[in-house]
Amino acid sequence: MRLRHISIYIVSSVIFVLSSAVIAAESVNAVKLTYQEQEQGVDPYVVTFTISSEYLRIDDADKSGYIIYDINENKIYSISHYDQSILVIPQYPVTEFKPDFQLDIEYKLLENAPLISRKKVYNYRVNAVTGVTIETCMDIQLVPGLLPEVTKLLQSFQQITSGQHALNLEGTPEEFKTPCYLVDLVYNKGDYYSKGLPIQEWHSNEKRRQLMNYEDAEVDAAIFKIPQEYRQYSLK
């Protein structure tokens, strides 16, 4: 009888250890960034960025889908629940941007801005200078040294997004190819991320983004999964 009790105890212990391992494998450490975004003619809405060591997931309020950036594959998956499809965006090769106008980049400390996590806030502004006009293409407030691993990942994500936009440029009507359209919406590789984490952004298409909160979180690893039953396609 004593041996039987010992055997039961050992088996129970093994089951407990295995169960604990499974539970641990189902959750990962992440950082959550909560933004308020606004586009022209649209009410402000909330967007959540969930970032682990291997993935970025972007969710907005309408729950119609989500975006996954797989860092190891260096691919973006844009998932739509509406038609059960996934747009797969790899890193397309992009030719070097050589504009026929001058770029003026301003980067300066905002003296009167409150500290964010005891760090100072800077302003990053990109102007397109032609023969007759100076046009602001993006205006970004950022915090150097805040969440450096996050900013590195976001820059990689922006580089892939830029490659997709450059791929579509050939089919864009010439009248839309303004200096700021090219600088901000096509060849924007997120250089500002190397300066720090953006806390407030303004872009030339009147899109605005403001960081409302950031926090460490433990999340279910399943949120980074790609639906296997959905149809996948790419633009090239």
C-alpha cells in the first residue's frame, strides 16, 4: 500500500509539473501601448499595440481584424475577419529616395514640456523645401531612451510598411505625388524611431496619434497566432 501511495504521488507531481509548463508556455511578457488616433472626417478612436520579444499586434476598436508583425519572419500579416483573408507583406526592396527638392529636418528639445518617466521630450519635424514653398510633412514629439526595444521594433515595422507603399507608387496618379506624400506616406522609414518613442504625431494626411498609456503586461501567446483557415495573399 505504501508503494502505491508513493507511485500516485509521483504521477500527480509529474502531471502538476507538466501542467504548470503548459500554463507558462501560454503566456508571454509584453508591453502594451495605447494610442488615440484621429483621421480627417473620423471621430477619434483607440488603437492598442501589444509588443513581445517576437511579435507586434495592433488592434483597433472596431474588432474587424488585427495586424501581426512577426519579427523573425520580418513579415506583416493584416488579418480581416470580414472576408477571412490575410494580406501578407514581406520586406520589399525599395530604391533609395532621391527627391528633386530639399529636406529640412528639425530636432530640438521642448524646454517647457513635462518629463515623461523622468525623461525630456524632443520635437522632430520634417519639412519639404521646394523653390517656392516650405511644407511641413510630419511633426513628432518623442522621448529619447523610452522603451528602446519597442522603438527598434516599430522602426522595422515602418520600414516594411514603407516598402509596400513604394510598391504601389507606380499606380498612383501624378497629381497625388506631392513632396509630403512622398516623404511621409511612401518613403517614410521611421527614422524618428531612432531618436526615441513618439508620444504625439501629426502627419501630412491630417492623421494624428497620441500615446495615452504604456505598461508591462502578461498576455496570452495565442493572440499572436495567424488564423490557419484564412486565405492568404500578397500584392506581388
